Amino acid sequence: LLAACPFMDKQNNLFLYDVFKMRLYLYKAPNYSYEKDIILKYPIQDFTMDKQGNFILYTVSDLSVLHKAGPDGKTMEKVFTPAKFNFRLFSSRFQMGRLSEIPGKGFLFSYPEEYRVYVFDSGLKIVKELFSEEESTFFPGKAQFPNNLSPTDFSPKHAKWWGRSLRPAMVFYLGNNRFIQVLAKFKNLSAKFYVNIHDLNGKTYAVGLEIPFY
């Protein structure tokens, strides 16, 4: 089992995702004994759950990157389709974006295309788009994937373009209306990670807090 995306539901049950088998494994609280595995249609990068126990899945293997699936893992609805497919296809291999639950209200979706965080309600509707118009080292601007590069390749030209600026990566809801946005800066095979702190109204509290990476 190559586990990823650990998730605890409201009953403290543990879900783990097997990257190779494209399955979610459920371990029941309180003893966390194995209960069942759930086969998914697409490989996923992250997931959360709604109030009804359906899975909200983030995948880069389908044109629509957010899916709602029932408890059996079968897709019921495709929720979010990005406009810039080539950029999404390329960037997803490096900063894949993430989901973060807002307990009782919905979830955050950090999409790697630009510095933008989507706030979804529990009905899977976008209620807000949070992004910064400021010019700052720690507010990445909108990126346009070069027309002369293939999104399925990686070359020195790709690396040169990719290394020009920070890229949005993970997002974590902290409670009290605030969340952190993780950013990654790549150079060759090394990377630096930074954190910006915002709230759900778009107010910024801190930028460029470097995360030590060992």
C-alpha cells in the first residue's frame, strides 16, 4: 500500500488512498480495523467528503478536475472544469493543488493554474474566488503556458519557464475563518516552500513565511 491523502471523517474513521491501485481504504474507529476498499474511476490527487458522506475527488486525469462520487466511489457529478487545459496538464505534475475541508460549510480548493483559491459550499457551488491583485514576490501572477511547448513533455525550456516564479500548491483551513496557502519555488531538483496566511474574506495577514525543508 502506497498510502496518500489521509482523511478522517466525522466519526473518526480513517481513509487512505492507494496511489497504485486507485482505491480508498476505510479503517473503522475506534480500533481502526480494516472495513473495506472503494475502487475509484480515476487516479486522484486529493479528496474530502460532504455532509452526506459522498467523496469530493480532485483528479487531473479528466477534463473536469473535481468530481462528486457516492460512497461506492462511482462518479455522480463533475463539478469543476478549468479553462486552460494545457497549463493544468503540465502544472499538475509538480504542484497538484489541494482540497481542505471547512467543517460544516464546504471546502477550499487551491488550483495550481494561478494564485486563486475557490470556496465551495456543501452543495458544491462556488461561493467565492479568493485571489490577490497585488504585485509581490509572494503573490504569483497569472501564468500563460507557452504555445511552443508541449504540456506532456519536460525539457530545459520547460524548466526555465517553470522556474521563473512561485507556484500555488497546498491549502489548509486553520479555523476561525483563516487558511494558509503553500507556495513552491523550484530550481533544478531543489525547492523552497513558503506560506501566506489569508481569511475567507480575502484579507492577508502574512506573506512569504519560509518553511524549512530538510
